[in-house]
Amino acid sequence: MTLSRLNNRENSVMIPGSSESVDAGNGVTGAGAGETTGRYVVVFADEDGEAAHVAALRASGLANVASSNDFDAQALDVTQTQDADGVFFSELGVAVVTAEPSQLSSLQSSDRGGILAVEPELVFHVLSQPRGRDYMLGYRDGVTDLCERLAPSGGVDAAAAGTTSFQDTAQFTWGLQATAVSTSSRSGRGVKLAVLDTGFDLNHPDFVGRSITAQSFIPGETPQDGHGHGTHCIGTSCGPKTPVGTRRYGIAYDADIFVGKVLNNQGSGTDTNILAGINWAVANRCQVLSMSLGADVRQVSQRYERVGRRALAAGSLIIAAAGNNAHRSVGDPGFVGIPANSQSIMAVAAVDEQLAVANFSARSNPVRGGQIDVAGPGVRVYSSWLMPQRYNRISGTSMATPHASGVAALLCEATGNVAGQLWSTLTQQAQRLPLPSVDVGAGLVQAPQ
Amino acid sequence: MADITVTVSDDHLASIDEVAEVLRDNGMHVGQVHAALGVISGSVPDDRRQSLEAVDGVEAVEEENTFQLPPPSSPIQ
């Protein structure tokens, strides 16, 4: 394998193939507090070995513990472990145990074997929407559109009118109104904004004439977006001031766009891809890096913590999605995952048109740095999409994140602040919301006027 | 063999290439050296991983994460 140096500004390198692993993070969501299995999950620190972990379990009275190391290729046979007190997954540093109350309290108070957490085992479901929801949303959008045609609101700020409910108008998306982008005099001129995602539809007519630097960090794929996610995020953060035939949906319409493709056309990427993209954006002196990606891992990753810190030292602010692993309607607030749970990386939550926390928007994670920093519009967000569809309306903390990064670009232009100072400016100027800070941090990002 | 990311400590950032050389001597297949960030990507046989953690200037050796978006048709992204 060859060595590639990535320290020069213009250097960019294709990444040698890296093994893809099956994702167990996004796509599943934890169920409510009531939906537990009765078993408990014990999470161990990485530093100690398996022997210490198993010893800690046995010290708490769980004598019969099976280990995934006992099976070929760690393909644990569940039927062979049914009678065990617990099963230890050595690669994960996690055990699932059946414990009596006395054993449970012994585990929770144990200082042996590096036990980080003892948590009820949750029942997991594949993420899906209730049947008929799409139809109802479509119906509602149709009614909203009809109202707008018959009695245009002309971009009146709903909050200023005494209600807290925004909606798309003929002129602006609801998100641009809620963040005061619609009245801002700033354009992001002179600011380099990198979106590390699935690439960009370089043929999109709304971006003709823009300054775009595109680089793929996915072996065998060009920067051209084959998914749509990246094109949607770039649309929100950097879309045009006056798109022809539709409302304005983009924020920093004069920023220099840096497209770093770190997720492939199937929406998958690894640390290798992502770190290469961050390195490229930092080396190119991008002031703002927007990362609408995450893995549902609670523990802070040292690499992203350090990388975020070093990016700040180089003048680059990394803004990341909090994650969509909440299911609040059934009592599960979720948690901020990697990389947004790093202290040196901003975490963005999603709010809806009533400025309520989105059902899927993850809550602050108790690890140091795992807090939500700010919120952005992230429900029914209208933005650019792959041609020929051209536009799409979707939800997610992935959509809230480019609202924050676009506003960061406007604030960077207006104040000259970068890195930690820009972070402070974003939070200082955010509109406080009457919601727990663990859900929305300092509040809704606000553009300079 | 595991794909890994090595985080280099602050006091060895300037000599990251030397750290990479020592990692290679200790059995790591070095893929990329990200000098701007102080991280090195690559892979290592399972039985050599511990020796990497002992290399001077190495702050952390962590296994690679995979990040996965929902399919384009998903209403929540």
C-alpha cells in the first residue's frame, strides 16, 4: 500500500480500498423506555482486556458467561447461549446479561474491569414511518400550497405576527424565515464552505456560474452525487439567492463551495474517507465544514476530538448533525453520536415549523462534549436534489446542519470571526427557545442582518 | 487485519512522518498520513495492534467506523 501525503493545499488523493462493514447504526432506532427485554447491556472501557471484563461480570455473581470469542469468526450461535447468565461480545467490549437486582447493583457500583455503563437492553425496530403518513403530509403540503396561491403571505414573519409557526412561501422556505436569512444582507462572500457528504449534482442548473471545487475521497467514484443527500445539504447551505421558478432555499449564495465526497453513492463511508475529506478542507482553509453524517456510538472518538481541535487551531469550524436516533413520541430521546459528540465539533439538533424539537432529533449525550450546541430547521426542508427531479423535501438533523453551517458562513463574513470565535458568535446570536438545553442547546441559529 | 486510525499526540505533530515510519516498522500498513490533522489511516494485523499503542507519539489507536445514510427515498435523512 502506498503512502500518500495530504499536507499540501492542492493535494488530493484517491483512497486505497478499505473494507466496508455492515452498518448497525442508522436505519434502526431505539424503542421507548417500556420496550426493554429485561436484560441489561454492560459497556466496558476499551483499555482493559476481555479477561478483566469477564472477571468483572463473574465478580458480580454472573458465573456462566459466554464469549463471542468462543465461536468461529465470532459468529455467535444464540441457541447455544440461551442458558448462560450473559454473553460477552469481545470485539464490541459489550456484554448482555440477565441479572438479579442484587447482581445489577453490584455491577453498577463495580470499579472492576472498566465498566462504563449498565443499561437496559432495548428492543430495536427498523426505522419506518407510520402507514399513510406520506399521504397525509402530501395532502397537507397541497393545502398549504393552495392557501399560498389564493392568499399569499408575502413572506410575513410568523413569529413577528405573534404566532410561532412558519411555512414555506413563494419567496422563501420556512427555514430561511425562521433563521432570519430571508432578511440578511450577507451572502457568504469570501467564505469557503465545505460540505463533506455524498458529493454534488454538478449539472444542477441552480448552481451555474458558482465557484465549486469538488473532490472525491471514494475509490472509483467521481464527486458527482449518486444519492441526493449531498446535493440537498449543499442546496441549503450554499443555494442561490434567486432560483428561477421556485422559492429561495439556500443561505450562503456567494460562498465558495467545496464539495468533498466522503460517502459513496449508497450513502456509506468510513473514517478513512471522512478524515481524508476533513484534511483536504482544512488544508484548503475552509472556514466552515458541514458534516451531515454520524454513527450511533455514544463514546467519544479520540480521533474526531483531536481532529476537531486541530481544525479549530487551523481556523476551520466543523459543524455536525446530532443524529436521528431519537423516537420521542414513544419516550426515547436518543443520544448524540460520533462525531458530533466531540467537544471540539458542534452538534446541531432539528426543530420543526413550530420550533418544537423534531421527533427524531437526538438529545445531548452525557459524555463530555456530547451536548447539543445549537438547533436548525430540520423538518420538511425544501432544497435542491438530483436532476431531473431537481428539488426534494425531506427531514433530518442532516437538514438542520447545513442551516447552521450556512448561517456560520454569513456570520464569518459579517464579523471576520473563525474557529472558536465563530462558534461563540453562532451560539451568542442564537435565538433562545423555551425548550430544554439538552435538546436545542443555545437555540435556533440566526443570521446577521 | 483491522482498519485503524492512529491519532498522533500534539508534541509529535511536527514529526508525524517519523511516527509513521515507526508504525510501519511495527507492522502497520500505512495508508495515508494526514499531516494537517495529525492522524494516520491504515490497517494492522490483530496481533500487532498493541505494539502500535506503545509507539512514542501515539495517543490513540482506534478501529474504523462506518457511517451510513438512509436510502434516498427515506423521508428522514
